[in-house]
Amino acid sequence: MADKKACLISIVGTGRVAWNLGRALTAKGYAIQEVSGRNSENIRLLAAKLNARPVDKPSKLNPLCDLFILAVNDDAIEDVSAKLPENKGVVVHTSGMKPISSLKGKFAHAGVFYPLQTFSFDRQANFENIPILLQAGNRDNLLFLENIAGSLSRNLVHTNDTQRQSIHLAAVFVNNFTNALYGIADDILKDKELSIKILYPLILETANKILDHSPFEAQTGPARRKDIGTIETHLKLLADSEEKSNIYKLFTDYILNKYHPENNG
Amino acid sequence: MADKKACLISIVGTGRVAWNLGRALTAKGYAIQEVSGRNSENIRLLAAKLNARPVDKPSKLNPLCDLFILAVNDDAIEDVSAKLPENKGVVVHTSGMKPISSLKGKFAHAGVFYPLQTFSFDRQANFENIPILLQAGNRDNLLFLENIAGSLSRNLVHTNDTQRQSIHLAAVFVNNFTNALYGIADDILKDKELSIKILYPLILETANKILDHSPFEAQTGPARRKDIGTIETHLKLLADSEEKSNIYKLFTDYILNKYHPENNG
């Protein structure tokens, strides 16, 4: 499929992944033919953005499409895929967790197209470095997906269900839980009428440091150096929040066990 | 003290803060006169780097110095400050946690000079955006410290002991604990013979996203959308590590409570 214009793509879903992937594909010269989903207003908005035709139900999508991208919630994949028209294209989901077998319906070619990134509605992602995890039932379909993914990103990865799930789990730790830590820091500072902005340089350096240090090397702080005095003072400052104290203690024990295992057992 | 060359500075300590601060001051035209610390080889190395005189004991430092920077471990501040020669300079520590009153000895002017960043030996920090938290006993000394700090950074902050401690605590959450999360993700991936490198774009975007979204807005993931199926699958993947499971559960409960408080109690 050398000719991008000749490749007909439909997108089901109107969330963050659909918006970012749709705009990225359009920017690379792909014509998104149709957009469908659950909510007709959201379908209309994304279709307008992509110069595509809004289709109010996935069952009414053009069956001649070459690629159906189901950028829907994990729980909806099975249901939505079963509702697609009978087709000879490739049907992919964009989930980190769901097995390829969760795609069910009257089509021959299932695949996975999982861009490993956190997406926002108001920030168009630059896909160039985003790992795209690909999976397909045969070599031809994998090449077809590689061709499209490769026009977006230089970072294509072939994974099976199990590997992809572990990568998704690891992603939850570095993204979702890290963001929750930012939230806790924000709360601590707001209590003193201070702004999280004071932490921006530290947050950026923490992320950048990991690009050339292992997490084990990069670790610093009171638990790393077994500074019990500071740990006790911190726990006093957290005394009014059991939730924050528990998170503090769990991490402190985790780091102490890693760097000072002589204290164990 | 408009003339940088006329300002005599001594540094006590040879750790990451001493190296980064010493090199930054030198690069801005300050002459570091003397370096002292605990370990003579480390003193020699840093002194050579800064074109300063190595002094084997803090008690032997030139008492005519204008500024003594104690870049030493929190637990050593009281002891080291007490050993300084009687002097009329300003003696500062660089700690996020210790009160200004932990500086004790035969000198009139105590202060705090706390650069809020994680430092490495092998990466010279660019101080330009690093918040430097300043504290002093009187207005003249504060102006003196501002003058020096302001030549390094555009981000000077006046804090008292309590504010600085809360900022330090918040910093532990966004730096030390975030880094521990990177370590857990690294372990999960290594178990499947995968590399943490696949997470670099996500790690960087997680940090960058917080510069223009509140942590509350930026939160995504299974707990955010109450995707119990994914949470259960993740916990199965973590079944062989109680430590990781506990951290996973605590964060998941924390996020669920925040975004789905109807489940409480």
C-alpha cells in the first residue's frame, strides 16, 4: 500500500487517542474516510477536524475500508468490533491491555496498534519518538501496519499480548502514579499557600536524569541515605493525612529495603 | 558586594551540591577561596576543580571569608558549623529540612541557601531556572545572599523554616518517589527482557504535561476511569511481588477516592 491516499482508514472513537492519532495520520497525508463512535456531536467534531464523513454507528461504516482503528475504551472493544460491517480490511484496537483476541466480528484480519503515550485533547502529540506497539495475525498485515505506523514514528515495536500488558503496567507506574505524586506534592504546597510551580525544574530534571542513569543510580533522598531524622520530620508534617503518610512510608520502606537490605527481617 | 572577586567564599563539603554549586559560582566569576570537608582526597579533587585551596579541616578555614557554604549532610550541619573559626562572614547551609538555628558557632550571621534540585556528579546543573530558597537573620545578609544567588538563578524565593520543609517534603514526592516508580517499572520490564527505554517518551511527556495542566486534570489511567477489569489484570501480573502490589493498590485507591468519591465509606 505505497499510496497513502489509496488507503482507506476509518476511526471509531472520539477520545484522546482518536484525536491525536487521527490528526497525526492526516498530517502525514493519510485520508481518514470516516469517523464513528458513541456520541454524535463528538463524531461530528472529530470528523470535521479530519475532513472525514461522520457516521453515527460503527455498523454503518464503509465495509471497503482497508483499516478500521478502534480507539475506544478497553471495555468497548469486543462490543464495537462485533458491530463492524463484514469487511476484508484490518481491524486494530489501540489498547495496552486487551489481547488481540478481544476483536470479534465478521472480518479476517485483526491487529493491535498501541501508541505508548499519554494524550491530551489540547496538545497534539508529536509521534516521531512515540513507541507504537504492533501486533497482527500474519506477516502481510504486520507489514501493512508497519507501513502506516512507520510514517508516524521511528519507534516501532513488535510485541505479543503478554509483553504489551507488562509494558502497559510499567506505563501506569511511570505515568499515572507519578502524576498522583505530583498531585500529592501540589496538595502539600497548597496547604502552605505555595505553588507547585516551584517544583517544575525538579520534575523536569527527575525525568531527564533517567535518560542517562538507571533508576538505581539516580535515586537520592532521605531513604536512600537512611536519614532517619528527616524521615521522622516528614512523617510529622504528614500527620494529618493517613493516605499521604501511608504512601510516604511504603516508598520509604521500599527504598530502604533496596539500598539498606541489612535492615531486613 | 558588587565586586565578585572581592567576595571570599569557602565551601565545606565535597558531595553533589558542593560540586554543582562550586562550579556554577566559578563559572559566574566568583573565586572560591577554600574547600574543606571530611575526606582529604575529595577535598583535593574539588579544590583543584575550583582553583581553590584545599583545607583539611573546617576549623582551619580562613576566618576572613565573607561566605561559608556548608554543603554537608543534614546531620553534620550542627557539628561542622560549630567547628568553623570565629568569623564575621555569613554562614549558610544548603539543606531543605534543617532550621536556620541548626547553624551554631562563633559567628554572627547565619543563613540558608537551598537550591531546589536533584544534583549529579556527572551532569553540571544549569542553575538559571533552579529555585534558590534563601533565608537570613537580617536584611543586609539577605541582600548579600540574593546578590550571589541572583547571579546564578532568576528564581529566588524567600522562605522560612516551615515553608522550606514543606517544599522539601513535596520535592521528595516528585523526585525520590517518582524515581522509585521508575525503578519498579524497570523491574517489571526486565522480568520480560524489555528495556525501560521504551518508556522514555512517556516519562518525558508526563513531566512536561504538568507544566500546563494541574495534576488533577492531567490524571489518566485505569483508576482514573474506574476500569476495574484492567486493575484486576494488573494485580494478577504483580502477584509475585507483595511490595509492588501494595504500591499499586495504594495509588489505585488514592486515585479512585479522588475521582470516584461516591465509593467511599
